[in-house]
Amino acid sequence: MRTPVRIDRREFVQALATLAGVAATQGRAAAQATARPLPSDPAVGMREPLAAYFDDLCAWIMGLDVGSNQLKGTKDTATSIFINGNFARVLMASCRITGNQAHLDEALRWGDTFCSIQQRTESSKGGEAGFWPDCGPQGNIYFGDAGTAAHALAALHREAAPERQATYRAAMERMARFVIDGCPHDPQGAGRDATPTWIIRDGNDAGAIGCGYYRGKLSTEPYTIATATTGTAFFSELFAITGDPEYKGIATRAVKWLLRSRNDDGEIPYTLAGQTLDSWPLDTMSYCTEAFIAADRLLDDDALRTALHRELAPSVQWLLAGQNPDGSWGALRSADQQRSPRAVSLLVWALRWIEPKEPVTDAIRRYCAFLLDAKNSKAYGVKELVRTTGFVGLALADMLKPDSTF
């Protein structure tokens, strides 16, 4: 008679979680391999010049040394984790579109560097945690930027070999614990207040995420961008990797807060540190677009998906109404415009579910025509302004191959 093998309950639960994570990762790979085609391709008649434009943009990015997280040839926040993360995602998408392995290798090199510069700390519960300052070791703990960069790392996780995947996942889970469980003391030793969590659990703002530390002070009030990038996009990606229902719950509640915060006309207000500001409407829509698409694709929730499509129809109309006559959005080279190109992806995504489609398709094509005009592209800042260029690359990648940046 064989003696039964006794398995520790904790080990058994961890094994189940690992199997769920493998299944989720395989499911995402299958979904990506069969990315849903757009019912009305906005690139019709422009696909070849747009592909050439995208290839040229990627060649420029390859000269920046993105993998080091210290951009060459620019003094514009060269160590920004969100700018470098966006560039890494563009290069990753380029490989998915064209098969250019050198682009993926550079993107993964950034992922390695990004993991290596994570700062370790402990959570308020005594567990292991980690965070990324926005620009260099003494930068701000700012969940808007950190969420964008961690989203990039999560997307790269799918393209990495198992050993790299383990490193990436460990870094992402340390960040998750930092956001969820907070910290018992100022992790940068600056004497600021600590917090048991940056997630708002109760009241009208339940589901929102705080900023981190803002202007030298702890900031746990709702921050729209952090709720989009960290709360929804990052935790949606982490759920897809791990299958952990805690992460799905955080992402679901965060995106529902974003939907509740919308104005009647579809605009999403920019809320930070307890104040609603009027100067960043396109920036806000750009970052929220990341959240909406991630939730739609990764949370496996049909009811939520239906709600997103229904409730964001006014936001699509708001974006259409605000398009400039030349096909762009925003004031030329403004800070808001530099972060706005990703909002075009809201229109591309909406083609799957919105009616009528013609106005949306027309708006996308007018934006593409704007980009393909060399004078407009230069004035816009492509291959000069690093924020604009990264967001343009993301928008074009998902236009050429739907969902290629997720």
C-alpha cells in the first residue's frame, strides 16, 4: 500500500494560482494571435504609407538607447519611466507587426533595466513591496507614471522567456503590494506621512487610486490618471498574467470609478489631490483610453464590457466634436496635446461596437492624413517631442494591428 503524499495547504493554493496564471497567459497569447479585426478599417487606402511612417518612427526610437532607460539625444526628462516605457511598448508592437526581433530585444532590455531599478521596501503589513520613482532614484513616487511603465512591463511579460517572466512578475507583484498595502513609513526617508493603502475603499470615490506623493506630501485623494494607469490598466494586465481575483476586483472598481466621474457630455475631468483641473482634457482621455481597452480585453467580464461600450459612446462623440479642422486635437505642442494621441485609440477601439461608424472612421483618417503630411508631423513634434512621439507610436501600432500594444 502506498503512503499518501501530504501537501501543505499553502503550497497547494500557490500551485493552483500558478496553474491559473499559466492558463491566463496562454489564453492571452491565443487572444493576441487572433486579434479581432476592425469592422471598418480606418487605414484603408493609407495602410502602406502609415506602415512606412511607423517603421521610420521605430528606427528613430532605436537610436535613443531606450533599453538603458536613459534616452540619448534629448534632455527632456531622459530618465522618465513612462516615456521610456511607452517607447518599449512601441518597439514590442513593431515586432508583433513586422517580426523585427531587434525591436523586441531592445524593448526587453528596457524591461530588464526597469526591474533592476525598482526600489524595494516593506508594506504596511510587513510584506515585501517595491516602487518606481518617476525620473531617477530620487524622483517622485507618482502612480500616474509608474502605472504607465508597469503596464509596459506587463505587456512585455508575454514576449519574455520564462526566466525573464519570473523576474518581471516578481517586480510587478511587489508594486501591487505597495499600492494595495501602502507603507509603514516614508519609503524615501523624506519624513512624509505613510498610508496603509493608496486604494480608496469606501464612499463615492471607492475604487479610485491616490497619486502617491505629490508636491512633497502624501496624496491619497483620487487621481484620475493613477486610477486609469495603475488602478485599471496595470491591474487588468496583472490579473491576465496571474489569474488572481484580487487584481481583477481592483481593476474593475477602478474603471467603474472612471466611468462614474465622466461629465454628461462624455469628457472625463482631471482630478488630482482633491481638485478638478480644466487644463488637461485630452491628456485625461488618452490615459483613460488605456484603462478602457485593457478592461475590455483582459478582465473577461461581459457585463462590464457592455457597460463600457454603452457609457463611453458620449466620450466618442466628445472626441469627435473636439477635432481640429486639420485633423489633430489640442493646441499645437501644448502639454495636453503631447499626451493626447492615445485618445485616437478610443476611436479605433470604438469601431468594434459603435454606430454609426462613418463619422468615427472619417475622424481617424483625417488624423492619419495630418500625420502623413511631413510639415504637420514636424510641427506636431514627432521624432522631437518624446511624449508626443511615444503616444503616436502606440496609436499607430494598434491601428496597424489591433491590440498589438497590450
